[in-house]
Amino acid sequence: NAGVTQTPKFQVLKTGQSMTLQCAQDMNHNSMYWYRQDPGMGLRLIYYSASEGTTDKGEVPNGYNVSRLNKREFSLRLESAAPSQTSVYFCASSDSKRTSGLYSEQYFGPGTRLTVT
Amino acid sequence: AQRVTQPEKLLSVFKGAPVELKCNYSYSGSPELFWYVQYSRQRLQLLLRHISRESIKGFTADLNKGETSFHLKKPFAQEEDSAMYYCALSTLLEYGNKLVFGAGTILRVKS
């Protein structure tokens, strides 16, 4: 199993350009997430999808849109990129069911390093 | 408010020395806490969770509800422990859960 995959690995955009970050998982997980990682701020949740067909905002959704294309795929779109969106983006997935009273761990992709100039 | 605080950005220790990475949380419910680790050029991965009470790679972490802390400890640091460590709090959503992360602590183990 590949786990969680992300494309592209690196991207440079100019201010105002748009792009879509792709994420796919092969673990049959219900829930998928998009985080951004910035120095000194840890990972912050942008959007999540608790199950196929649903999406919800996280902590920092402004400037982003998402699509849960099917159970496997969850994409993140920047409509008009800004320098403040320079970051490393991580996709994650998890099984939203509770087992023995616990939520399962989240599995992360390798990340996409995005620079907006 | 749900918050995770890791007060140290960088912790530098010598090989063989004890390590303690601090984590404090704020959460009104019953917390589920995790430590995630990111080694150089690798993806973020789960190190341990509080409920398991197990030792992974020599690391342990005890949940102290009175002090709202979940510090990560290892008695003897190894060079391969050098990495970024994140403490994370699982919070409930309508369906499923999400993670709230601390800012992370870089651990450097010197030879």
C-alpha cells in the first residue's frame, strides 16, 4: 500500500495564479484532512472531510477550496495564490470510527512545498 | 479553547543524556493526546498515544490531567532521535475527529 500520496512535491507560483494540490489514500479511510505547516506554528487544519460527500472548514480556510472527489481523493485548490500561502501542505487520512473508545491515528502524506512569489 | 503548547522550539542534548519534551494542553473534555515525529525528509508519523501507555523507541509519555501536561521522555537520547516532535490533541467533530497541534520542538542530539 502506498498510504497517502500527494502531488506535486514542489511548486512555485506567482501571486494571483491558481493551482490544485492532489491527495489520494488507499487505506479505505473515511476522513481526510488538509493541513499547512509553518515555522513556529505547527500544523494547522485548513479543511477536512469527515466522509465522502462532506467537507468542512478548519482553522485557516480563507483562500482555499476543497473537493472530496470520491472516497480516495481529496484536493485542495488555491484560486488566487498569495505570498502568505507559502507553506508546506500535508494531507492526512484516518478511519473516523472509534475502536475501543479511541479514534484511530491520522496518516500523513509526504507534503507539498509551495512557494508563492 | 482547545490549545496545545510546546514551550521549547529547540532542545539540544548530548547523546546518552535524558530528554524531556514538554507539552501542555487546554481542553474542556476528556483529552486524547498524541506525539507525532517527523524525521528529516520523512513524513509525519505517530510516535505514541497516551492511552496505549507503551514505550516506543524508548520514549514514554504520561498524561497528567492535574497539570494538563503530556511530556515526552527518554532516559538516554540517541543521535537517531534527532527530529521534529509535535504534541497533538484529538478533538471531536460532528463526525470523527481532528488534531490540534503544538508548534513543535526540534530535538538535536549531539555526539
